[in-house]
Amino acid sequence: MKASIILCIIASFAFSTVAFSDPAHRGKAPGPCQQILKACKDAGFVKGEAKKGYGLWVDCIDPIMQGMTTIPGATKALPSVDANLVSACKAKHPKFGSGRVGTK
């Protein structure tokens, strides 16, 4: 009897894991905004490091989304991001990257 109860618990857990996982997102490429975020991280920009000139948002994401090429106070060069990717991101999330640019 204990074995059948344990088996039922395991089966219930396995079913709930499969039923509630999102198969639509498996193997799917990240959205355009996530690709921009990744490009900035890969280029060495870090969240919380704006005072050092390589902040993730103020020195990379915001300038890219606002079409800037030089950023006051930045210590790293912006990564190259396709303009179509920026347009696609703006279409999905209009306020993404609309914050203050630069540290000084």
C-alpha cells in the first residue's frame, strides 16, 4: 500500500511538472529586448556599475534604444546592435531603454 501511495505522489508530481511547463518557449530564441540586454552584458556592462561608467542600463541599453553612439561618462564602447532589433524591441516594449543616459 505504501508503494502505491508513493507511486501516486510521484506520478502526480511528474504530471504537474509536464502540465505546467511552457512548451511554446522551449528552444525559442529570446525576444529582441532580451537580445539587446545580452549584447550589453556580453560587452561587459554590469547592472549597478553606472558610477564606474559601464552600467548596464544608463551606459548601454538606454543609449542603444535612444539611438546614441557616444555616452558621457561611459568607459566601454557600445556593442553593435542591428537597428531592426532595436525597432522590434520598441514595437514590443515601447518604454524599454527610455531612461536617463550616462553618469555625468
